[in-house]
Amino acid sequence: MRNVLAGSAILLAGAAAVAGGRVETIDARILEGQVLSISPEQVVVKTDKGKQAPPLAEVLEITFADAADAMSIVAQRAVTTSLGDLLAVRDLAFDGKSLRVTGSLLGRAELPMEVVRALYLPAAGQSPRDVADRLREMKLPAASGDRMIVSRKPKQPLAVDGVLEAVGPDKITFRWKGGSRTIARDSVPMIRLAAVSTETPERKGVLLGRDGSRLSFSALTLQGKSISLDSAGVGKHQVPLDRVAAIRFVSSSVVKLAELKPHAVKEHGYFNTTFHYRVDQSVAGRPLRVGGRTYHTGLGLHSFCELTYRLDGRYSTFVATAGIDDAVRPNGDAALSFLGDGKPLARPLRLTGGDAPQPVRIDLAGVKTFVIRVDFGTDALGLSDHVDLAGARLIK
């Protein structure tokens, strides 16, 4: 297995223990303990079984703490970029050249406007996600320039297309119909900036802040209790380790199952009620959470469900954590099966809300058609059969 980080400029090092954490490898091996050091060659973790040193090229994620969902926090201001970054901020200002932000992850930072995609300035009682959902409901045509959403009355938002000129503490200046107009900042829940064509740099991973920020990086260094990172969005920054929730590395050897579209889907429920499968969510639309841990990727399934994928022999292994979602435990009773080219690849797993999550590792060598099936359990009912395939991924 080859990780795109191999030979990269990433360097995380420290002679002494730097943090407690959870290290997950590409093939789903879990190491819990104290992270002693991370170098371009390996990650050293002190566990209850002694020191373990998996190669960095095989490390998928290092977790230090849970991350908040910044988009769901009421009154949270946020900035998104065309690079896929999300910054939870306390305040922001724009002077016509660059966007200055202040937040818990980076402290003070400047972002070039060509990478900024949207500014979320929700009112009291609103979250950034509420604002984004409202914008989608408006079903507006594409804008050629910047777009400001004005909402003097929350139920009657108005879209204004023009050019953003400035964002101050209380006012926003927007060029519209040939003239500069000033409007109260608390009347503007969102500004979407015009897309600018920029070169996308190679991404080595994503750093997640405890505040819910998400920042891609091309280089990252850990020394003592401070992380130095280089990001196309914010440049070079020092980040205190105690503000970091996780570091996720990019690997060319791994494909998230959530990124593949099934070739065929069969679903039917009990008593004419069908729960459709969901990507990166439980079937109830909540975060995937099994065994007390929240996963950022995977599938939410329900009995009966059968997903068929065309793999054409491209992958060697499938790994995941399977279990009944924590939201419905201790209820739930389902059977999980895996088939390759019409033949069972492993013994079916019985999943109940009273059991611990189970690791899944399936040999896919040469498999062209991969089927995942969730059937009714021994109770023959479909009640609370909220099955999560958490962290589901295919390894080349």
C-alpha cells in the first residue's frame, strides 16, 4: 500500500510524548495510547502493550478529541473556501483586498479572496446550516458575480447580485446596479462569492479543529504542543495542539465506500415502511455513531437493503465497523451479509442493539461484483434495524 504522503514534506516530531490519541491505519488497525512522535517514516504510539510504530504511509487518521459541528451551531459565523475548507470564526472583516478572520483554531488569519466561497453570518436562533438550507429552498439561478442574501424579515429573504466591496463591524458595502450600497450587517445572513478559477494544490491531509473547523494542508509539522501547517487557504500558521480534534491523511490506496454509487439498489421495509440508505449518515439522517464513537464517513442502512457495486477486481480489501446505531440501542436486530460475484465472502453477521460493534474485513481480491445485504434479524421485524457501516472503505 502506498500513501501519497510518502516522501512528502510532512514532518511531525517530538522527543517526548506530545498527546494522547487514537491512531487508525488504512487496514483498520487501531492503536490507542499516547502519541510519542510522528515522522515522515512512522508514527510511534505508547500503548498498554508497549510501543507501536506503524509506517506513516499506512496511517489514515490520528484522533485527539471530538470535533463540533460548526455548521449546526446557532449564531456561529463561518467561512468556506473553494478548497473545501471550513473555518468557524468569532468575527470577520473585508477591506477590499483580503478577508481577516478571528477564531479559536487559528487565532487571527488572512484569506485571499480568490479562495473564499461563502460567508455565513446567521442571526440569533439560526445556524449556518439553516442559512444554507434556506438558500437552497430559494432555487436561485446561478450568479455571475457575488451574491448577497438580505433578510430583514427572516421568512422573506432577498437575493442581490453584484460585487462585495467591504465588510465592517456593523455595515456591509455592496456594489449593485452601478452604485455602492451600504446595508446593516445584521440584515445579511450570507454572502456567496463568485467562483474564481484557481489552481488546486496537492493536498496531503485535513486538520480538524475542536471548534468544527476543517483545513486542508500541504505540509504539517508538530513540535512540542504546537502544530505548524502550510495551507493554500491561510498560508503558514501555528496551531496549539489542544485546539486540534484530528488529523486525517490522504491516501491513494483508499477509496471511501460513500464515494461510490451503487450499480443497483433493492430496498423494502416492514409494514410498508422503507428506510432508504444514506451516505455519511445513519438512516435517520443523524451522524453515524456506534460504540460511543462518531464516524465522519460510511453508510446508514436498514433491513431490508441490498447494495450492489461494480468493482471489476480493482480492490484487495473492504474494511468497516458494523453495528446498530447508538441512537436506537438497545433495540435493533439485523443480519449483515457480503457477497462477491454471487458467492458469500464471509459468514453473515448478526447485529443487535445489545452487542458491541464488530470489525469487518473482507477479502475482495478478484471480485468484480460486490453485494452488501442487510436482512431482518431473528425477530423477523424491521424495528430499529439502523445498521451503520462506519468508516467503510475499499483498499487497493
